[in-house]
Amino acid sequence: MYSAVKTKNHNLKAKIVIVGAGPAGASLAIRLAKNDFSVALIEREKFPRHKLCGEFISPECLAHFAELGVLDAMLAAGGDRISETVFYAPDGKNVTVPSKWFNNEQNALSLSRAEMDERLLEKARESGVEIFEETQATGILTESGRICGVKLKRQGGETQELAADILIDATGRASVLGKLAEKIEIQNSRFKIQNSERKSQQLKSGKQKRLVGFKTHLSGAAIEKSRCEIYFFRGGYGGLSRVENNLANHCFLIEAAIVKEFSGDADAIVEKLIFKNKRAAETLGIAAPVNDWLAVSVDGFGVRNLNPAKNLFAVGDSAAFIDPFTGSGMLMALESAKILSAAIAENSFAPELIAARYRNLHREKFQNRLRLCALMRRAAFSPTFSSFLIRALSANESARAFLARATRRSL
Ligand SMILES: Cc1cc2nc3c(=O)[nH]c(=O)nc-3n(C[C@H](O)[C@H](O)[C@H](O)COP(=O)(O)OP(=O)(O)OC[C@H]3O[C@@H](n4cnc5c(N)ncnc54)[C@H](O)[C@@H]3O)c2cc1C
């Protein structure tokens, strides 16, 4: 069991505290527990919970699920198997990307995050991970300029301190621990330099337009099984696919300035803007939301600080955020957890070695695809450009396959 006291003595293997039980945090916890590390996983919410996401689980994720021991549970959860994704320009022109381009053996899976994340969390529990749900990380504990634990707040308001040799930020795009680390004085000039690099990265991302994501589950959507459809419209794009319980997930990303024009009313955006995409009007026209819209703000894409302090590492979206049109954010979360767990297992007592290994692996795996997505982003938010690209790609299958695969390709 985890003690609430700080410790200077290392056990045989480091104690690892992971904050955030999305796919990055939960899968990392499972992998580390399998390597006999003592792992605690902290999650603000009580699972199962709804989560804003397109809920398109890319085919390559299924190999990760098999390694993590959750594949059968995921496939039995009632989601839809997606054999193709069809991208629609506003005028109805479209291109198809078959799932087999990413994995010859498995289709993609469309399953709610409530179901998917719950299954990963349960597997982590079974693997011996100590789980704290409804518990928020609110601060970082330091000793001699080094992180030694995390401050927690339970839903009832009680507070607790948890010791950690290694702390992991898996809090998603919010990068909660990375931001907390920036605020504290870490007495190590290397980290001061990294933090100033991080600020310049944030400046770069500041040039990107602020976006807002919306999501709800619908009944009555006129979309066939086995398909994911993506609709482009002024200032954004959205996805529709079937999930469990005969419902469909509708999720879209749109410029914040346009959301303001509609006073934040998601239904009005759907009817007055998204329905200008002919295919979206057909599939969504008679659908009705079965729960409230979730909304989040999205402030930038690309790599963040992987190692905000000596023994603090970021994983999943906290480490790098890729454009949702690729349907590969969860894949990156699972992949980054896999490489971080390997770096920790190889170098458990040496944060500098873990950091160096993790940085190299992360760059090798993700740099190219993030660069490509930055180039493609312009098309995603301009109806004219997306129509042009869809027309061009519909005539050339090999260019389409090349581009689709490049959104996931390592160096
Ligand atoms: C509009 C949109 C659509 C998307 N669609 C898709 C898609 O179809 N397919 C796909 O693969 N990816 C998609 N993504 C990306 C995908 O959602 C993310 O890449 C993925 O969720 C990252 O996983 P993660 O574990 O890093 O973070 P998250 O899934 O965000 O998990 C972070 C967890 O940390 C918890 N947390 C946060 N702060 C604290 C705290 N202080 N204390 C304790 N816990 C905390 C949160 O409650 C959460 O459970 C989409 C993203 C957006 C914005």
C-alpha cells in the first residue's frame, strides 16, 4: 500500500504515481505493474464517465489492447467495427480511407470512452495498481529541488500527500502537473532551460486559432454500421459513427470565434452550419441527442514538454496532441505509454537516463506525423481547401493511402 509519508529510501523498484486514468495513464499503469513496479493511479472522475472524443479507436490500438490483456473485453463491449472512414466536403464530394490501410487484420472500433476507459481502469486494478478515483492532484511536493510526491484532494474535500520516486503527468491536454512544475522553483538549471523552451513552444501554439470541441450521443442518426463519416464545414469538422446501445457519437471541432457567433449553442451550430454539409444534413437531420453536449476548449497541437522536471514525465496528450481528424490521439496515448514504460523499466533509478531514452523514442515515433498534421490542418478548417483536397485525393488512391498512413508513421 502507498504511504502518505514522504520517503527518501528507494525500494527495489521505484514507486510511481500516475495522475490521469485516460488511455495513456491507465495503459502505462498496467504496463508498469506488469514490470513489478509499485504504481498508484489518480483520477479526478468516477468511472465510467462520458468524455469528449470522436470515440474512433484506430485499428492499431487493438494490438495494444491485446498486449494489455483487454482486447476481448473491448470487443465484447458492444461497439461498432469500422471498416472505412469517409471524408465529406460540403458539396457531398467524398473520399474513403479503408481501415485495412492501417492494419490488415483488424478493423477500427467505435466504442464510447465511458466503456473503453472503464475497461482499462479495471485491468489496472486487477494488475495490482492502487487506484484513487474522485481524487484530484492539486500540487507537487518537493524536497531539495526534486519532486518527491503529489498533493491530492478527495471529492469530500479531504487532502492527502502521496510519496513518489517518479511522477507521471497523464492529465491530458491540461498538462496539470507540467503547469504545477513550472510554478515551483526546481533548482536545476537544465530544467529552467527546458521550461523556457516550453514557453516558446506555447508561444508558437498561441498562433494557432482557439478551437472548441463538442460531443454528444444521438439516437436516430442515419449512418450505416461499419462506417465513420467526417464532415467539413466553415471553421471546423466533425465525425459521426455508431457506438454501443444503438447510439451514434457526434463530435466536432470548430473555431472558438464561430462558437461565439452562435452564443455557444451546439444545436444551433449543427442546424445552421454543419447541415450546410449535404451529407451531414442527411445523417444527422432526424437524430436527437440523448444526453447534454460536452464541450472543451482546444488551445494548440504538437509536442509539449516531455520531462517538465527531473523525475516528472508527461505521457499521452500531456506530452503531445495530434489533430483529431487523424483519429489517432488514443493510439498516440497508448504508444507513448508503451515507450515511456520501456524507458522506465530499462532505467528505473535514473531519471536522466529515462528522460534521454524517452525523448529519443518519442521523437522517432511521433515527430514526422505531427509535422505532417500541422501541414494538413489548414485544409481541415477551410471548406474550399478541404473540397480541393478531397477532389484531388479521390482521383488518386495511392496518394490517399500514403497520406493516411503518414499520419501514423514513425521515422
Ligand atoms: C474533439 C476531439 C475529438 C477527438 N476524437 C478522437 C478520436 O476519434 N480518436 C482518437 O483516437 N482520439 C481522438 N481525440 C484525441 C483523444 O481524445 C486523446 O488523444 C486521448 O484522450 C488522450 O488520452 P490521455 O490519456 O492522454 O488523456 P485523457 O483521455 O484526456 O485523460 C486524462 C485524464 O486525466 C484526468 N485528470 C485531469 N486532471 C486531473 C487532475 N488534476 N487530477 C486527477 N486526474 C486528472 C481526467 O479526468 C482524464 O480522465 C479527440 C480529441 C478531441 C479534442
